[in-house]
Amino acid sequence: MRASCLTVICLITCIGLRAQDTLRIMFIYGSRPAKKYEKTEPRWFGGIYGGHVAMEIGDDSVLSFRSTEYPCHFFPHKQYSSKFEIKTVYGMWQTFPPHHYVIADLKRVVFAIPITPGQKRRIDSLARQYLKKTPYDYATMGMRCASATYDVLARAGLYRDYGGATWWKILIPRDLRALLFRTAGKDWRIYRYDGSRRRVWEGDS
């Protein structure tokens, strides 16, 4: 009888472990060229307060939001110049021109967040929907990569949904990064990577 009970407990534990998926939120920190490297290191959109964030929703499948027009709109337009797309993990790290960085030279952080099957299904559903039809324009004073990433997290039930105020609440990647550091659960995994000294990198304070 005792052996049977232990078997049932083990089965329930295994099912529970299998029931969790992991969502990875991936950040490249904002930066600018260091003084000695201003002629060799490129300048990035947003500079020290820029960077990029996207989410890996499946094996080597990163959901990313960007403008399709440069310079991007300052205010949102009714005719969108934006898109969600799927990148590889390597493609995510090569977001900024000239798109052939040594990944170890980039200052990065990755949050590995356990999610439930229901949250996973919701994220996959949103990804299909957003890839098919972009829900909003990309604009300096509007939705950008950080607010778009938060939008998916909120609609999947991981965070509060701010609706039309999302872009203002989560304006730049640092805003979202600070939120994730502040609310990280004990079962999360956080991976940090220092960048090259050829660039001045944004901090987390």
C-alpha cells in the first residue's frame, strides 16, 4: 500500500514538472561607443537608453517587435509601419547594425521564467495573431519593443494589463528589465553577460 502511494506521488510530481514551460525574456543593453572607439564602433538607435528586448517563445524562436520604417514614427500613425517577427536566438543578438557582432561582446541578460500550460497556449495564440496582423504602430511616443513584450506578458496573465497606457508605463527596455528584476520568483533563472569595454553600457540602477 505504501509503495503504491509513493508511486502515485512520483507520478503526480513528474506530471507537474512536465506541465511547466519556460519563457525566456532576452535583453541587449543600450550602449554607445567608448571614447577611444568612436570611429570603429557603430552608434545604435536609442543610444545608452536604447537596447532591445524580445521573448523566446519556442526552441530558437524569438518573438520580436520592430519598426519597418527608419526613422520610425514619432507619434503612432493609423497606417502602421511596424511588425512582429520570429527571429532565431542568433538573429536576436544581431539586432543592431552591422549585424555581425561577437555575441560575447554584447552586454545581455536573459530571464528564464516558468509558465503554465495555459499561459504558454495564450502566448502562442497571441504570437500567431500578432504575426498575422500587427496590433499597433511602432513609435517613439508609442509602442516599442519593451512595451510590446510587456503587452504579451500581460495578456498571458503574468502581469497587470495597462491597456492603452502600456507604452507609457513600459517605455524603454530598462523599464521592463527593472520590473523583472524586482518581481523575479525564486524559481526563475537569470543569466547575465558583461559586454565589451569598447562600448559604454547602460546600467540597471
